[in-house]
Amino acid sequence: MGLRWWEWLADWRVLEVLMTEKFDRILNIILCDLVHNWVGAGTYMFPLNVGYIAAYSKQHDQNLNIELFKFPNDVLGRLSTMKPDVVGFSNYIWNANLNIEIARHLKVLHPECIVVFGGPEARYDEEGIREFLAQNPCCDFFVPFQGERPFVNVLKYLRGEISKEDIDGVFHLDRSTSKVLKGKKLDRIPEPDEIDSPYLTRLLDKFFDTNLIPIVETNRGCPFQCTFCAQGLTSYNRVNYFSMERVTAELEYIASRVSKTPLLHFADANFGIVDRDIEIARYCRELKARVGYPTKVSSNMAKNRPPEKMIEIARLLGDTAMVISLQSLDDLVLKNVKRSNIKLSKFVEIIDHVNEDNGISGTEIILGLPGETLASHMLTIRQLFERKVSYIIAYNALILKGTELDEDRRKGKFKLKTKFRLIDSSFGEYDFPFPEAHNVSGVYLNERAVLEFEEGIRETDTLSESEILSCRAIHWLIQFMWNYRFYYDFLRLVSNLGVNPLDFIIGMTKSRDLQEASDTSELFRNFEYESISEWFDTPEELRRHYQQPEQLAGLKHGEFGKLNGKYIFVALTEFKQGFENYVARCITLFPELEVHRPELMAVLEYDAAAILDTSDLIAGREIADVDVSLPYDVLAWKIGAYSEPLEKFKRESSYVFHMEHQDKAVLERLLRQYHHENKNVTLRKMSEYMPIKKLFLTHRLSDQQSADRDQQLISIQAERAGVGQ
Ligand code: SF4
């Protein structure tokens, strides 16, 4: 196909710049790290990535006017009032199609503008880049890997300092020959401090007026090579560190400006990987004590560090989730994906300490990696339950473009079969100025819609699609009953009575007869239906489906979302009593549990009473107290860390569950922040970003009960410290 008119114009415009305005004209630059913001207000991060590009560019060219954008409508609005010379887009799985659509419009609106794409959502081999550039004529230059130096080279080209063939670190397509042209490959910047701080140069200041979460990078790169991860590419293997002075100066600056969020995120691939990170955690703690920020810090934690270091970091960071990803405990799987994990014993040591300190500890696992079987996946989960890992998050394996796993799939290795799924919250309708530009690709039926999708592994040579599917409800119930704590005490008792919680949950998903006989059959049926129907064989099928008016309306109304979160709140708001009845029925599946039915029922009733009725909260009604009387003192058993048989606590016990005013105020603030017409959306978004304990009522004890509990706690603590009687 010949060049489109705006492509000719783009080349002509560059020529004009070269001939006439070469050196010191102010260049207008827009840099985008976009997110869809159609459904709910997600908790997105500051656009630090493009902030670095802006800071580094300004170091090398004084005559730049650079603006950064996070939200699509903001950039669309700005493009209608200004004439940019260069627009850069950072591509990731959640915004790749959105970027393309905006770039298409940009090329109609400002044909002479140069468009640069970078980021991990791409294949980095020459053929992959050729394909991307050929499919997307709106993209002039493609930057694989670290973007700062290549982007400066694009500016040098625009200034006429170098020729198009000499833009090192950058690829482009000669559209007359379809050949990919590229400059020399560039090394990464070895001393990241060489890049000015986007915070300290105030390039990110405007984002303090939003509810975006500040994000800080203390190092770049990852020494591991997991084949499913873009950071696993050899180009990222060396870890380069920002100086301690730089990191602390950024933390101070953020703390002095932030007002809309208590959160901070470290972008490191392995926070805790060096001893220095303990100092950084200590700095955060001191900062919090001094100015009240950050109250909650998140990061990806290091996988292979001595437990005492990670425990110290968890203690210093306080109210944080110490999630150390394991992905699998199966040696063959780990070998196939080139991953080296922390030893299970060390992992458990960390988890235990964090739990003792009332933190949240846990791990992530992935289903569908090469070599995984149904049995090995179940064994991984079973072992995690045996070790009482308090948070077990399971994901479906995804293929990210440009990763080694992507290459494995193309080569037919492991017989990986994939399907496509819409990404939660990553879709939207936008006021594009030129409908004809939107439909250049012919893939959109709707003139305003943009959808993002992910490619998931649905079959391998060791795992069938139906086996993968059978795990979906299991993962959901783990999330619901165990991770989110809604029926955690019940499952702890199940475990104490000799049944692995996984087996109880499998029983719940398999007992069709019991399900059919209960009020929950519709809940399980709908969950299963959506687990199947959310996957499409091709992106085209997916797009066709979701662009139908009724589907788009459903998306807008929040009917699509991560199934686990969605169905947790469907279960709690529409099926709570039926679900609890069903759990009680499933006790019959295990004779060793059936003989302890009175204990199990007492704990189930206790758990049920502690769950906040969110319909009262949403309707703005008073949160009523809940009274329960039980034949066992479940609270005393819990306070003793479940370590003694519940039988020992057999005594009539009454509890009043209630909600403190300050907790209700926090929930009401979150309700406002995540408000959506669909309450399920509000609740699941809230639950993703708040301590889940906020969805529970607490005990109101009589004075005598309080005194008894205090005495009991003192004895337990003394016993643990070895000073008991
Ligand atoms: S998954 Fe984590 S450890 Fe593995 S390469 Fe990616 S960032 Fe590194």
C-alpha cells in the first residue's frame, strides 16, 4: 500500500524543519503514559516513565516545551489547541490500542507531527518491529528498551544534527521498501542519576492535584530472567541504582507535596534486593512519623533474599502487604520459565514473622506456565495452605509481547494455545475528532470505543483447557474465603481438623448435586458461564462482541470486571445466606469434619456475623449491631492464634459486632472516591485498594469481657515469650 497523505506530510515537515528552522526553535513535545478511565476512578500511578524522558530531554536541549499526560480526554483536548512537533507514547498492555487510536487522530489533526512509540508492549526482534510499524503508519519511530537516550536522538534528528539513518536506539520503517532502518543499539544508562529527577525538576507537579499514586524508582533492571516477563530480557539483567541522596530527596519532595493519597509505590522489580533497601524502608518510616506520609507502601518484593532482611523491611514499612511471588513450587515449571525462587522454608519464615506482626503476607502463583500440570498446581496450593500462607493469589498465565514465552509460543514449544480476554477497566469511549481516522484499521464498528485485551494461555502440552477452567472457581473461592478473610476462621478450623482448605474448596466446586439443591446454584452457574465466555479465539472476535451496543452499555455499567472481585461481592450482596448454607452442607462431604459439625457451625456463624452488610453502607443507613450467641468462645480461640483445639473453648459466648464511627467514615470516603452507578464496581474497586479488614465489624465487649480478653492476651504473649507459668 502507498503512503497515506499525512505520512508524506510528516516527511515533508521534517525536511522543512531541517531546511529552515533547524537549531533553536522551541519544540512542542507531548509525552503520554495513558490509562483508560471510563469505569470508576482507578488508582493509577504518576507518569514517572515519561517524566524521565522529559527530564533527560531537557538536559540535552534547552528549547523544549514538554507536557505530560495521563488521561486520554486531557491529551485529546490539548491536541485540539496546540500544534505539537513530537508526541511520544509509552505502550503497555493496558493502553496499547488507546495509544494507537490517539496517534491516528493526531496524524489527521497535525500530519507533520512526529510520533514516537516505546515501552514493553512490543516484540523487540526486527520482524516484530517491522510488523508493528507496518500495521501502524501513525507511528514514525519505535524505541525498544530504555527510552531516554533514543528520544534525545530523535530530537537531534529533528534539529538536523543527525540523519534519519543515524538515530541510535531507534527503529523506523522505510515505507517505500518496507525495510526496517535502525541506528546503533544503545547501552542502558549505567548511572541512573545521570537522568534528572522528574520530581525534583517539578515536571510531575501537576499530578499532585490528582489522586494518582506517587511512584519512586530506586533501581532499574532485574537480575532474573523469567521467560514470561518483559524485565526478563537480557537487556534488563544488570541492576543500576539511583543514589541514596536522590531517592531520599524524591521521598522528601513527594511527602511535602502530596495531599490526595496516603500511598507510595516503589517501582523496583525486587525491593529488598540490596541491604540499602532496609535504609530506604527506615527512611519511609521516619518520614511517616515526621509528616504522616507514606502510610502505606507497596512494591514487588525481592525473591531470593535472607528472611531476616525481608522481615526487617516488612517491620519498617508497617502497614504493608509483603507479597513475595513464587509463581509455582514445581521445579520443572521453574526451570522451564528460568525462574529461581526463594526457598520455601525461608519464604515461610518471612510469612510467619509478618503475620505475627499483624501484617499481610502472601504470594502469587500462576496457572498455565510450561510444564505445570493440574496435579502440580494443586500441590503448590496445598503446600501453601499447609504453611498457612495467608494470601494466595492465583493468576492465569499471560503472554506478554516480546517475552521469551511469546517466542516459545510462536515456535510451538510447549504447545501453548492462547485466547484473548478484555482487560478489566481498560476500555472506554472517547470524543475523537475524526471518526474516519478511528476506523482506518477497520476494526472498530463504534466510532468512539477503544478496548484493550490480554492473551492468556488456555492450554499447554501438560494442561488441558478444561483443567485450567476447573481451577477458576477454586481460585475465586480461595480469594473470597481465605485471602479476603470472609470465611477464614472457618477454613482455619477445617485445616485444624485435618482437611486441607484446598480440598474443602475443591469439594465445594465439584458438588453439583449439593449446589443444585442449594440457593447458590445460580451463583456458581453464572460464574462458570462468565469464566468461559470471557475468552475469545481472536482479538477480532473480542472486538466485534464488545462493540455491540448492548455490550458497550454493559461495559459502561460495570458489568465486566475481574471475575473474582465481581463474584465475591455478588455472593455477599445477593447470595450471602445461601452461600453460608451451602458451605454448611459441604461439611457432609468430609466424614472427619462431619463429626465436628457443631464447632464448624459455630465458627461459620461467627464469620458470617462479622461481615459488614454493605447494602446498609451503600444506602447510607445506620450500620446495625449484630448480636450472636455461640456454644464456643470463638474469639478466645482466634486470639490464641488457632493453636488449640476449639473443643477446649466450649462455653456459651455472646458477641456484639459493630462498626466504629471512624471506620465508617473511612468507608464513606472510599465510597465517594470509587463511586459508580453499579455498586458492585464500587465495592470491588474499593476492596482492591483498602485493607480488607475495613469490611468487617468489630467486637464490642462488656467491661468484664474486655478484662478477660486482656488477661488472656497477656498470658498468650507471655507464653510465646517463654515466660508463662
Ligand atoms: S518476573 Fe520479576 S523476577 Fe522475574 S524477570 Fe520479571 S521482574 Fe524479574
